[in-house]
Amino acid sequence: MSSLLHDDDARSGSGSTCPWHSLTGVKHESVVSQRVELTAEQTSRASRGWWDANAGEYHAEHGEFLGDDRFVWCPEGVDEADAGLLGPVRGKRVLEIGCGAAQCSRWLAEQGADVVGFDIAVGQLRLGRELDRRTGTNVRTVAADAEAIPFADGTFDIACSAFGGLPFVADADRALGEVARVLRPGGRLVFSVTHPVRWAMPDDPTEHGLRITSSYFDRTPYVEVDRHGTPVYVEHHRTIGDWVRALTGAGFMVDDLLEPEWPAGHDRVWGGWGPVRGRLVPGTAIWVAHRP
């Protein structure tokens, strides 16, 4: 889908095929969306700027659902306290990739993990400091890019990411290679991303969103540009096979792929996520892998 989509079209779901941006819920009034290739540098700059500027607004809209110190994997509401995808964390060194305001890291610290989180956006980390004060749980965070993780080889036992970092990087092979590098042998990686099937569908949680409007095989990133043509928001699409090859190419063994069903009684609509579509097709993919 190479033609430009005006902001109203993108928000209405009539043409947008960026599932995550609807997940953020933050609206821009003067951007144009398109599918176009970008460099890694352009991608990082856009993500840093967007999340710096919108951290507070995003938290105001979704903070009640996410909590200040919960570990929620996805809009379907999968909670690590119940799912246990990371295994035992007490006494383990844990890295959170794209930690945002560090809600997940805060929960991990409360479970006895030795945790550190990083995010590309200082605005997110600054918000995290406010949540530290509010909860009384302080977590260590640093500003960093997922394609250049600033830790030594074999530092961590577990790496995790709940819709953080990995959907936004231009080079998933490089990012996963970095994760593998900082994990110890036997270390576990668990991360959630938009289910790749959703990229073929419009951003519409109603019955009108139950249709294919774009090729599942089109890996061209979704990009929003401002009135000067500068990219201000980017998300990269990868198929199921792409993720498998990126993981195995980085030296991981894939243990599981969870595709959460929409739970009964959960009626929250969050961008393109909601009960109408969520009960028919998956919205989230949660990958579980380990470094042999």
C-alpha cells in the first residue's frame, strides 16, 4: 500500500495497517502515514522523538490498565503473575528491552529479581522515575537503542519485552543478536509483538475490521511523517517466518509461540484490539526462546 493516507483515514481504520500505532492510542493531528523504507538511523530518531513527546499522554490513557508495577504482556491482559512465562525470577539478573516507564521491571524487582531496563526515549524513563516515587520501588534504567545494548556479554539470565523495542527496530537480526550476546548460556528470552497476521487488516476493532486490506508479505515499514516530510513514527512488520529466522539466526532455540485468545468478560477496546476481532483472530504473538 504505497499511497499516502491522511491522518483521518489512518485513525478511522479505512486504510491504516499499523496495528501497534492504534495500540498507543495517541493521536497526531498533522501527520501523513505511508509505507516506505527507512534507514536504521531514521527509525531510531523517529522512535526516540515520538516516545519522548508522548510518554505522558500514553500513560494517561493506558496507565490504569497497565498499572504502575504490573507485568502485562498484551491488550488481551495476559499477566506474568499468572502466566509465568519467564520462569522463576527471584535472584535472577533480568533485562527489560524497551521498558517504557518500567512497569514490568518494577514488578520483577518486587519479585526479587535483579533487574535493569532500557528504553530509547528519555521521556519514558523520566516518567518511570515518577512511578518509582509513587510505588516506592526504584528500578535501574538507562537510555539505549535495542540495536546497541550497552551491557557486557553474558550479563543476564533472562531478557524480556512487552511490546517494547523489538516492533520498532529496523534490523531485528542485529537487535536479537545483541540480546543473545548479553544473555548467559541457557538464558531465556520472552517478548510480545503485534501478531503479524494483523498487518494485513485495517486498524478497526469492529466487524468492518474483519477483512484483508494489505499483503501479509509486504514488509515495508509503516511510517508517519510531519508536514516537513520528516519521519516521526515508525513500525516494522515481520512475518511469523521472519521472526523464526531472526531468532534462530541469532542462536536462539524457539520453545513456544503463544497467541492469546480474547478472554471472556474482557470488553476493553484498545485501538485495533477488542473483543469483536480478538475472539476470531490473534492480535498478539508472544515468543518464548532460549540461548542453548
